[in-house]
Amino acid sequence: MTVRTVRERGPKGKKAVAFAVDWPGWSRGAKTPELALELLESYRERYRPVAVAAGMADEFDAAGPLDVVEDRVGPGSTDFWGISFAPSGLEHEPMDDAEIDRKIALLHECWSFFDAVAARVSADMRKGPRGGGRDRDQIIRHTIRTESEDFAKRLGLRVPEEGALTPTGLRDYRETYVATMRAYNAGEGKRMRSWNLPFLIRHSAFHTMDHAWEMQDKDLTAPAE
């Protein structure tokens, strides 16, 4: 058993990303495909709590080495951000019940991981070498608003500005987001153009975990590396 992995590089070769296609949220970007793959492997244990919380610890622990099953050129956004911005050739819709249940379970645990990190890190974040960077609340707002007011629009959801920033609003939004995903997978709603549902779930999970790890790394109550 291996970890099915996709490497994606930008058309100009400026940046690349590697992601585990069966584990939404386990994705890292770097300057080259080789470095992205190395960085992805280094985050295996950091992603493990998500798999454990989703009841998939045995499956995750039994997974062997990263196995690059697709090496692809992504859109220009991959060059700019070092993030995957399009479905891979392995992501198809509609998903069967087992696949969508599995991916939504992992997305739920990515959300829970993010919420737990946000609740325990320092309000002020460690700054970059030039003194820049967002604080905790700015990261939280960005993460939640980008997903609820941008990603969710791909499914036709219209969340009021800052509507998901309260505890009740966030809970209601996430429940609606998941319900809309299931309805979309069943054939309801207008089809997305350049995205599809497996990618939307993966992208939502990635964005959540990326900023959760950012908060962990910049937490002033944690020792600097």
C-alpha cells in the first residue's frame, strides 16, 4: 500500500506542489517538484491527527511511501501561489457514497483541527524577517471568509459577508456546505466549470490545514525552531 501522490508544477516552472490525492488537506508547495515531494513527506506526522480523528488511523499508519501516480502541469496560479488550482486526472465526479463520505469526514476533521489550533495559539503571531504577517484573528477571518464567501459560491451558496464568523454562523455554514456538496454529487445544481467536487473538497481541506499549520508555526507560546 502506498500514498497516491500527485505532483503539479506551474507552466513556467516557478513553483510546484505535491499532494496526497486520497487524504484531503495533506498538500505542500515548494520551488521545485522534488522539494514539494520532500516537504509533503515531512508533513506526514503533522497530518496524522486528522486521519486519527476521522477514524482512519490504521489505514493512515499502514500507508507506505509516497507514490507519484500523476505528474502534471497546472494553471498559472500554481506558478504564482505554489498551490494546486485544478482537479487532477484522478479526481472524478460523481463520487460513490463511500468516497464522498470519506472525503467529507476528513474535511470535517480538518475543520476541527483548525478550530482547536485557533483556540489555543497566541493572539499575536511570530512575525516574518521583515516584521510582517497576520495575527491569529486575521488568519481565522481570512480562512473562514475565503471558504464561505468564495469557495462555497462554486456550489451556488451565497453566504452573507462575515456571516460565518460567529460560532453559530460557522456551524450553520459548514452544515449547509456539506449538505450542498452531497446534493451536488447527486446531480443537483449547476455544474462547476473549471473545478469539480473532489477538487473543491481537497482545496477547502488544504486551505484549512495550511492556515492551521501556519498558526502552529507562528504561535508565540511555542518554542521557535
